[in-house]
Amino acid sequence: MNTHTLTLLTIVAEALLKDRLIHEVRQAGAKGFTITDVSGEGSRQRRVSELLGDNIKIEVITKRETADKILTVLHKDFFPRYAVVAFMSEVQVVREDKYL
Amino acid sequence: MNTHTLTLLTIVAEALLKDRLIHEVRQAGAKGFTITDVSGEGSRQRRVSELLGDNIKIEVITKRETADKILTVLHKDFFPRYAVVAFMSEVQVVREDKYL
Amino acid sequence: MNTHTLTLLTIVAEALLKDRLIHEVRQAGAKGFTITDVSGEGSRQRRVSELLGDNIKIEVITKRETADKILTVLHKDFFPRYAVVAFMSEVQVVREDKYL
Amino acid sequence: MTLFQMFQSNICSPMVLAFAFGIVCRLIKSEMAIPRDLYTSLSIYLLFALGLKGGVELSHSPWQQLILPAVVTIALGVITPISSFLSLRYLGRFSIADAAGIAAHYGSVSAVTFIAAEKFVLANLGEGSVAPFMPTLLTLLEIPGIQIALAIGVLGLAKSKRDKDSASGVRASDAAGPSLAGVWHELLTARSMVLLVGGMVIGFIIGYEGYASVKPFFDKGEWMFKGALTLFLLEMGLVAGSRLADLKHAGAFLIAFGIAAPIAHGALGVYLGSLAGLDAGSCTVLGSMAASASYIAAPPAVRMTLPEANPTFYLTAALAITFPFNLLVGIPLYFRMALAMAGH
Amino acid sequence: MTLFQMFQSNICSPMVLAFAFGIVCRLIKSEMAIPRDLYTSLSIYLLFALGLKGGVELSHSPWQQLILPAVVTIALGVITPISSFLSLRYLGRFSIADAAGIAAHYGSVSAVTFIAAEKFVLANLGEGSVAPFMPTLLTLLEIPGIQIALAIGVLGLAKSKRDKDSASGVRASDAAGPSLAGVWHELLTARSMVLLVGGMVIGFIIGYEGYASVKPFFDKGEWMFKGALTLFLLEMGLVAGSRLADLKHAGAFLIAFGIAAPIAHGALGVYLGSLAGLDAGSCTVLGSMAASASYIAAPPAVRMTLPEANPTFYLTAALAITFPFNLLVGIPLYFRMALAMAGH
Amino acid sequence: MTLFQMFQSNICSPMVLAFAFGIVCRLIKSEMAIPRDLYTSLSIYLLFALGLKGGVELSHSPWQQLILPAVVTIALGVITPISSFLSLRYLGRFSIADAAGIAAHYGSVSAVTFIAAEKFVLANLGEGSVAPFMPTLLTLLEIPGIQIALAIGVLGLAKSKRDKDSASGVRASDAAGPSLAGVWHELLTARSMVLLVGGMVIGFIIGYEGYASVKPFFDKGEWMFKGALTLFLLEMGLVAGSRLADLKHAGAFLIAFGIAAPIAHGALGVYLGSLAGLDAGSCTVLGSMAASASYIAAPPAVRMTLPEANPTFYLTAALAITFPFNLLVGIPLYFRMALAMAGH
Ligand SMILES: Nc1ncnc2c1ncn2[C@@H]1O[C@H](COP(=O)(O)O)[C@@H](O)[C@H]1O
Ligand SMILES: Nc1ncnc2c1ncn2[C@@H]1O[C@H](COP(=O)(O)O)[C@@H](O)[C@H]1O
Ligand SMILES: Nc1ncnc2c1ncn2[C@@H]1O[C@H](COP(=O)(O)O)[C@@H](O)[C@H]1O
Ligand code: NA
Ligand code: NA
Ligand code: NA
């Protein structure tokens, strides 16, 4: 299979940010995303899941620039205030145009 | 730890394809897989999750040729008809023989 | 975005190991983790999920040495006795210090 | 009671109001949601309870009475998908796949519409006014219509592809979907079917006596069932509400179809029912069954076998148009038809 | 009955014991957990049932009686968040965000405390001793307090930032949170609000007659509701139990506040209630509402809009201190106050 | 009633049929499934209800009566895991880990078998024919058998490893599992234990009076409990059905063991019960407890501590052989034994 390299951006955040994060992902121009219910612990030691919901993971396959755009928004508006982590890696896809 | 490089193939698809996709994964010779319930949106704008179920994610660690075999089947039988995306990346494992 | 490279360690294991694995992850010095409920099949053909629970996936972003430490414990105490797989890949993060 | 009074009393039942409430929640963009597992649990409970009661009733009703009604029910299961397909394809100019996909839904039956119709008749004519074997007919009507419509769709697509291929001289890969045999197995062993039939068999074995100890838990006449139904209809309202925005994509023809088809099929059901010797109450229920569109069994089967059909069309028509139409207007209407036919 | 006997009978109810049981489970580090979907299902059921009954009662009670009590309820919704903020900020030396976040919880109301208070009054004074429109007041009290506290917090933070900026000469980026208008929509369409109001509207429409068929399923006086409440309180106990360890982070002032605030607000509620002409039973319930701290509607709203506030403070205070205090001590106390005020 | 008639009436109960229905669903490869959270909710409800009722009963029964039955129950908890281990290891030639793993299941007890036995006795001998403290015995029997079998397994494995090491001269790494102390904590605070004991304590405190208000929700004699049990047994049937295919891997010895062990342990339980002065009904229940194999508490404990034991063996034996055997044949059999011993 002939493949193309794209960026997989993964965001893990507290669940109540779901709608706002989806909005930012769309805003930045991503064509799709996949969401998973997860739980977790990090440096913020948030033990509030019962009443505030657990975490969600949002995965976005997109080109590097779009991922960067999303990261910039996260950096500015979300990282300082909420429990959010984000990371990127490279993935191989078959139908590149589907994601651009 | 001494590690070996293998391919991680990730498939995200509508949930009712679960049994058929597992069948294809096994058929191609993969030794195992991990399944997660997810939801998502893509270019097909399917808003049918309540009555047709959400998406699933299938992850398969295997050698590149097996992943290619699965991708070929997806490309032929699934991509044109169903809401499915797939992508690959490289991962490091300790016990290579477990996956071959 | 200026990014740093870290290791993403992914562990898939039978659910009843959850507390023990979290303990090992913390013990090795990781600063956080994300857990997902998953199901799956592997070489052990464990068909016990109804009464013993399904699998969990634990994802840890950390430096390579810490991941190696966790893998060593898995290799010694878990791989031989339980249904567990683990693999690593590289990811790009923005705030490196958060994970160290 | 006038037809209008009937509408009114029908609209003010907790179940209909719960459905409306669900729709409103979506219209005001509330985050309100019923947990997935609660929804599944309620549907397991309702279908099993339905089958159980049906089996108990069957266990002491003479089998001969069942034959004619069963025959007309199967006739409805053959006629309604075909009539739906033809009007959608040739009047509505839908593609083969879309026409067949929608037809599969209207050829099958909605269990909640069945329950609502039965409740309506019992409220108006009293205990005993609906034949005990109606759940059996429900089971008979569930599958054939889906299969017939799917066969039409799959064969039609194959033919149109062969035509294209022979025109272009190229042979397209036949991206094989699941076999029709696979779909039979799928439908016969689907959760809804298995619960109805399983409940029926258990009910038949335990009879009145064994049923007594669990009757308050499962019986349709009891408040437990009614409470569960109220919550289930709240969820149905939520789902229907999130489909309302799709009505504009559905187009005027589909909206008209979603109202005209139930009226036509409902009238046919009432008529065939009376031919088979059913009383007015049972005719109403049979008419409502024929008029209803499946939204539990049909969607996954159609999605699997005819992925070319657009889900927006069939889901919106079945759940956002025909289901509320039947609940509010259709059932009282078929009831009037049945009374008229019985000479009242 | 002496105050002590009241405490005793209160403590030995299955609901209070289930709450205690939940706490014990966490203390002995048991893996015991209530499935998330069961918790959500129970809360949907309880809130909808609460609204439904309230609506049914409203449907045959004269509206004029509601006006004065509604006015004092809204007064409570304005006073309690401000009194909470001021004491937390200036006596307790909490940061603006923390003080406002906690105040949002104490300005709103806990539905389970409401139910417990009503049960308590009915058990002591009998049927009819609580005004039928109390659930309406519950709905009125839910939101204003949250909004007022959030507004105080957001405006206070903005001001302190402007002060800092003008001092340093640098302009910080204003990492925009959601707008207050967004929060209004969020709160008005939140699950708990929608279920209460939706249930109330449905109850109002169906009235006594329509309610009869689902009463055993939904009514607060029936065992179904009590059983569901018992399980819900078990879960509340589990959550509270896992917060107990946080009491040491909360600090002595917050613990004192978690006990003093409900007493003060409860007394105020009882007093305003009697001013508005409510009888002793309804005064007790109004006092308990004012005394209670929200732990369903408030936490997500505060987390969203004031992420600077530390959740450990507001969750621990509301659920691990004030809720059990009201359940065990507060309600009987407000009851004595109400009786005293009524001249008994 | 002859033994045969008893079997027949037993088989036709809704619960047994629901179990059979679950098995059939798996045999026809239906997608039918009970949502995980519903399953967990049902088991929470059933165990808590069981404990609650037990506690209420205890609150007004003289403690001295409990002593002898408690002693023989603990004796059963010591004897049955050892007898199981010995026959599996030396007659069945199972590995140490497998023999100990299976023995842990047969040394403990199945709560659903307990309920079924009690229902059976009450149906045949009427109200009051089972001692009120039986749920207490259930609690006593749950854990010791698991611990004893695990200790046998862990010590046996350690010894066989030492033997191998000293033979080869190499010292294997001792891949440390959880300590037995850890397992004690795990078992004592496991959900099933905590619910039984917690329910019992609450029941003991509230007594008859407090129980009255929630009795219809929780009581074993009420339809709510029976309905929940029916759904739970449907799920058990689904799980057992998916294990049937494993019977061929289990081998003839294990199948024979799965039938012979309950008969032997059941007879012993009946005998010891009558020695302890229990009446025929209670002896039947004690025998059924001894005969039953745990499939809720034991599997995770064994998997955790003895991962070398093959789950296919213990799960298949406990759930696909012994559980249905007891449900259909065992309970009536122990009942005959108990009657015979009582001289009927
Ligand atoms: N090192 C990490 N590896 C994996 N997930 C993490 C890590 N740190 C944080 N997370 C996830 O991100 C969420 C928020 O983290 P934090 O903002 O550090 O509290 C946590 O609840 C975890 O789900
Ligand atoms: N760009 C993307 N990034 C991540 N997941 C995607 C993306 N596009 C599609 N998906 C997932 O694949 C499913 C099917 O996509 P589609 O076929 O485009 O409708 C969606 O529901 C998403 O879960
Ligand atoms: N090749 C694989 N790819 C992805 N996941 C796997 C693979 N092999 C095993 N797993 C996961 O690891 C669990 C334990 O595997 P095993 O120890 O091989 O039975 C399985 O239940 C799967 O969830
Ligand atoms: Na139909
Ligand atoms: Na308050
Ligand atoms: Na036993």
C-alpha cells in the first residue's frame, strides 16, 4: 500500500471541555476526530471525577500545520487553566486527501 | 530493554462492522488485537449513532506485510461503502515473536 | 510550536491488574497516565471477560529511561504470568517539564 | 368520544408527553441524555415483557384462531415493503438503495407503536378488546419486510451495475457485502427478535400460574411497565429531536411519504384484519403495526447490507415523521377505521 | 419527640444508613462502586419524579399562594451566595476564585437534601404538612445563586488582573473562558434543570388523573422512589467517603464554614418562609433548601467558568461536610426552629 | 410430591427458564447481550437485598441458636476446598495450580444458588421453613474456602519450585504475586462481601419497622426481587452458554467432578446441618450452599493470586456444570436428603 505521512494529534482533557475542544478542532480546519472516554491522573492530582466527569481523549489526524494551530490555541486558552495534555506523532494513511 | 520495531495498525469504523473487521484481521494472520468503544465525526457526517451504534477502534500490532494485507482488504471492500479510517505507525515491542 | 520528543508507553492488560500496574507506573517515577477500558484477544485466548472483567489500556508519557524501568518490571513480574502486552513509540510534546 | 377528544386524551398521556419532552430537550440544545446502558436495559425489558405476556396468553388460546390472522400478517409483510419501494423509486425518484432502505423500515414494525396502539384500544374498549395472540403477529411481521426490501435493493444494485459494466466494457470489483443468508441469521438472532420469541416461549411454558409471581414486574397493564415505557419514550424523543434538523435534507416527498404510507398501510391492515375475522380492537392494532416503521431491527440490517442507502433518509422518516404521526394521529385514526368497518 | 429522639430516628432510616455505608466502604478501601450509568439513571429518575409530582400538585393549587414564597426564595438565592462569598473572602482569606466557587455551591440547592427534609417533615407532621409548590421553589433556587457567585468571581478576577497589569505595565492575554451568557444556557438546559422543569410541565398537564397510572413508579411516597433513593445515597456516601481524606487540605475554616453557613442560611430560610406565610413544615423545607449546598448543578458550572477555583475546596465542603451535616443534624434543627417560630 | 414432580415444577419456574434462554441465545450465536452496567446493578441490588433481609431477621432472632450452625458452616468452609483439591490433584491429575484454583471455587458459595434453594424450600414447605440466620451463614462460608485453597496452591507451587531449584542448582526469580494478606483485604472488601455485610448491618439496625418502607423494593418474597433475579439469570445463562464450548477442553474428569462434588458436599452439608440442629428446610439450604461453587468472589481472587491456574477449568466447572446441575437436580436432591434425615 502506498501511504502518506500525516500528524496524529492526541488531546487528553477533562470531560466537560468536550464541546469547546471539538469546536477548536473544527475551527482549526481538521476534517474529523475520534473521541474516547478515558480516566487518568497527572500533575494536577484532580480527584474530582465522580462529580465532574472523567477525561476524554480526542484524536485528530491532520496535517502538521493544523495540529500546530490547535496546539497554539490549547497553549493559550487551555493549558494554563484546565487539566489538559496534548502530544503529536506521525502516522501513515492511505487516502491522504480525506484528511486535508 | 532490547526492543524490536513492528507496525501498529489502527482502524476506526462504525460499530456494526466489528465482527467482519475482526474476521479480516484474523484472516490476514494477525495474532491479536485490542478494541475500544469510541465515537467520532469525519467526512461522512454520519449522525446516526443512537440507532446504529457508535464507532469502534481496532488496534493491531503486527508486521508491516500483515498490516498491508489488512489495508488492502479495507481499501477494496470497506473504504468505498462504510465509514472507516485506518492508519499505521511504528512501535517498539519487547517480545517480537508474540506478534508474528 | 516548539516540541520535545518523549516516549509513549502503552500497556494492555487484564483489568484486575489495574491497581498493581498503576502502582508500578508511579513507582518507576512517571508523572501521570491515562486509562481506557478496552477488550481484546491475543495469544492467550483468554475468554473470561464476563466474570473476570475485560482489559485496560494504560498510556504513559515519560522519558525513555522511565519507560524502560516499567518494561523491566513487566518483563519480570507480569509477562510470564498474566495477559499483558506493552509497546513504545515516540511522541512530540510542548511542555516537556510536565512529564519529567 | 369524538375523534378530536381521542386525540386530546391520547396527547395528554405521560408517554406521549415524555416523547414530546425529549424532542424539546433537543430543540433547546440541552445536554440531557439517557445513558446508553439504561436505553439498552429498557429495550431488553420491554421486548422481553412483551413476548412473555404474549406467550402466556397463547398458552390458553385455541391455535386455529391464529391461522387466518397470521396469513394476513405475512401478506402485509410482503405487500408493504413492495408498495413502499415502488412509490419511493418511481414517484419519489429515490435511488435504488435509498428506496429499498426506506422500504425495509416500513415493511417491518415498531414495537413501541404496537404497545401504544394496544394501550389506546384497551383504554377505549376495555379489558379483553385485543386478541391475545397479537404479539405473535408482531413477531411474524418483524422480519419478512426487511428481507424483501433488502433483496430488492441488493438485486437491483447488482443489475444496474451489470448494465453499467456491459455498457462500459469494464468489470467493476464486486465489493462483496454480507450474504443474504448472513443477514437472515443476523435478523433471526438479533436482540429484539430473540427477546420477543424467547419471552414468548417462556411465557407459553409457565402459563398463567408461573406468570403470577412476576406479573407485576413484567405485565403491560402494571405501572412498572408503564414507567419503563415513559422513560423509553423520553429517549425516543431525544433521538427523534436530534433528527428534526434533518427534515430539510429529507425533502418534501419523504415527509409526505412518512405520513401517507402509514395511512395507506394502516387502512390496509385494518381491512385485512377484518377479513381475517379480527374484532375492531385487534384490527386497530394490526393496522397500527402495518402503518408503523421499524427503527430498532431495520436500521442495522440496512446499514450492513445496503450501505449505499443514506441513513439520514430512513432514520428521519421512520423516527421523526412516521413514529410521532402514528402516536398522535395514526392510532386514533385506525381505530375509527376499525370501528367503521365493524359497523359502529 | 425531643430533638435527640428526632436525630436518632433520622439516623436509623435506610437512606441515612446507606449514605453511612458508602462512607465506610471508602474508609476500608473497598473496591465497591456503583456503575456510572446506574448513578446517572437514578439521578434522572429522582429528578424527573420530583418535577412530575411537583407539577401534578401545582395543577390544582391556587397560583396566588405561590407569589410571596417565590419572592423570598429568590431573595435567598441572592443573599446566600453573597453572604458566603463575603465570609469566605474576608474572614476565611480565600482567593477570589475559591471564595466565589464555594459560594456558587452554597447559593444553590441540593435536591436530595430537599427530599430528605420533606420526608422528615411528613414523617413528623403527617400528610399535607408541606406545601404542594415546594418543588417549584426548588427550581427557582437552583440557578440564581450559581450565576451571582460566578459573576462575582469572574468580575473580581478581571479587576484584580487589570490592577496587576496597570501596575506592571504589561497586558496579560485574557485567556477567554466561556461567556456568562454561555453559562446561562448551560445551566438552564443542564440535565437536572431540564428534568425538574420538564417533569413539572408534564405533571401539570396530566394532573391527578393521568398521574394515577404511573404514580407507584414515580411517587415520592412509594417504595420504588425510596428504594432508588437508598441506592443513590449509597453512591453519594461513596463519593463523600472518597473526599474525607481531603478534609485536612480543606482547613479548619472551611470545616467551620461548612457547618456554620447551613445553620445561618437555614435560620434565614425558616424566618423568610414564615414571613411569606408558609406553615411550619414548608418553612423547614425552605430552610433546608437554603442551608443546602448544590453538588450536581454547581460543580461543572464552576469548573468551566472559574477553573482557577480549587475543586477540592468546593466539593469537599458541599458533599463531605454540609450534606451529611444537614442530613443528620440540620434538618431536625430547622424543624425545631420552624416549630418555635410557629409558636409550638 | 415425587422427586420427579419436584424437578418438573423447578424447571418451569421463570428463573430457570431465563437461565436456559440465555444458554440458547449463545447456542444460536445471537448477538443478545445484557449491558455490563445492568449486570453490575442487578448484582449490587441482589446482594444488598439479601444482606438487608438477613440483617432484619437477625435483629429479632436469639443469638445462641446461631452458634452451632456457624460452627458447622465454617467446618464446611474448611473441608470442601481440601476435599476438592485432593480429588482434583490425585484422582484427576490436575496441576497444583489448577487443582487449587478449582478448589477455591468449590470451597466458596454461590449466592444465586442460595436464593434458588431458599425459594425452592419456601415453595415446598411454606413460610418460616428456613431459619432467619441463613444469610449470615452464607457470609461465613464465602471466604475461608477461597483462602484455604489459595494457600494450598501458593505454598504447593513454592515448594515444587524449591524442589526444582535445588535439583538444578539454579535459583529462579520469584515473580512475586500479591501477598496472601493483600488477598485477605481484597476478599473482605470485595463488592459482594461488602454488600452482604453492609446490608446485614443496616438491616440489623433498622429492624422490622424501618424495613417496612423499603420492603417491596428489596424483599426476596416480592416480585421486584424476582424480576431482577430473572434478568440476572438470563445473563448467567448467557455467560454459561458461552462456556459450553469449553466443556470439551475441560475433559471427562472435570465434568464428573462438577456433578459428583456438589452431591458429596451437598450431602455433607445436609448432614452437618442436621447435627447442628437445623430443621429440614435450613438443612436443604446449607447443603445447597456447600454444594455450590462460587463464580463471583472466587474467579478474580484466583486469577490474581494463582494466574498459573487455567481459567477455562474453574469457570467452566463452576458455571457451566455445577451451577445448572444444582439449579435443576441438586436442590431437589438435597431437599429429599434433608427430609429423609428428618425422618419424613
Ligand atoms: N504523563 C502522562 N502520561 C499520560 N497521560 C497523562 C500524563 N499526564 C497527564 N495525563 C493525562 O492528562 C490528564 C490531565 O493531566 P494534568 O493536567 O497533569 O492533571 C490526566 O488526568 C491524564 O489523563
Ligand atoms: N481526521 C480524522 N481524525 C481522526 N479520526 C477521524 C478522522 N476522520 C474520520 N475519523 C474517524 O473515522 C470515522 C469515520 O469517518 P468518515 O468515514 O470520514 O465519516 C469518524 O466517525 C471518526 O471516528
Ligand atoms: N497483536 C496484538 N495487537 C494488539 N493488541 C494485542 C495483540 N496481542 C495481544 N493484544 C492485547 O493484549 C491482551 C493480552 O494478550 P495475550 O497476553 O496475548 O492474551 C489481548 O487481550 C489484547 O487486548
Ligand atoms: Na410496517
Ligand atoms: Na443553599
Ligand atoms: Na461450596
